[in-house]
Amino acid sequence: MSTRERILDAAAEILRTRGVAQATTKEIAQASAVSEPTLYKYFGDKERLLLAVLEERLPGLSRVSVRPGEGDIENNLAELAYASLEFYQRSIPMLGALLSDPQRMRAHREAMSQHGAGPDRPRKAFAAYLRAEQDAGRVDPAAEPEAAAALLLGACFQEAFLRYYQHGPDAPAAPRAFAESLARSVVRPLLR
């Protein structure tokens, strides 16, 4: 296993159990049997490491490929919703503690902005997908892609939060049928 992969594996476990607010790069470096300078050589800073963990170690949108004009829109949205449910359920334990510390939250927000990342990216991606479908004539021209994306992702986030709240970090994943129901509820008003 490469050094980068060892660092990512250790970081994923530590961030999952301790959260980004409590985890340190020193702790992650020790768990991956590298020095802190080596960790920084691969990732630059803690936020880049977090982004790599979110993109490469958590199930989520980076593993889903839907293209405007291809496939059934409802099925495409169900695929995106299911990936979002999984991603949120796994990332909530990592990021939750940031909400209670305004200074850390501000620093995190600024760092994510510098890296072109943040929690608004999925909503923008969903809305862009729906706008492209609108341009292709497969979604009603009067539909509001931003609102539809916000509704779908908001429901995914809430379900993931409730599962985490009720069962902790090892909560069972939301069933695929739930993602399909969410997609159906959002997409039907959008179609011509």
C-alpha cells in the first residue's frame, strides 16, 4: 500500500471517530506511520486531507456518473439521492463538531472556499444537471432547478442526520427505496 493510501486510511478512521475538529495531523501522521512533514507533502494542509478523505474514502457523488440527456431523469436523481444519503451519513460524524465552534467553523469555511469546496457543491451540481435537462427539453422550462436540488439534498441530509442521531455512527444505511421515493417526489413536478 502506498504512503498516500496509508495516510488516507488512517485519516478516514480518525476523522470518523474523532471528527475534524478534534483530530490532529500529528495523530493522523502517527497512525499512518509517517512524519507530519510527509503528510503535508502529500496533502498540503488538513483541509486538503479532509477533502481527499471525503472524495476518496466515503461513498458519495464522486462515484456517481449521470449525464444530462441520458437515462431516465427519475432514476438519475434516485442514484444521486442514494449517493448523497450515504455520503451525509458517513460525513456527519466528521464535521458535526465544527458547528459548535464558530472560530473553527469560520476557519474551515475559509479553507474550503480557498480549495473550491464546501457543502454547496452538491446542490450546485444537482441544479446544473437539472438545468441541462431543462435545456435538453426533458424538464419543464418553468421548473426551478435550484429549489428542486435544495429540496432533494435537504431531505437526504435530514434523513442522514436522523439516522445518525437515533443510531450513532454505525447506523444502518438508508434503503435505496427511500432515495427512489425522494427522487420521485421531486422529479414529477419538473417533468413536462
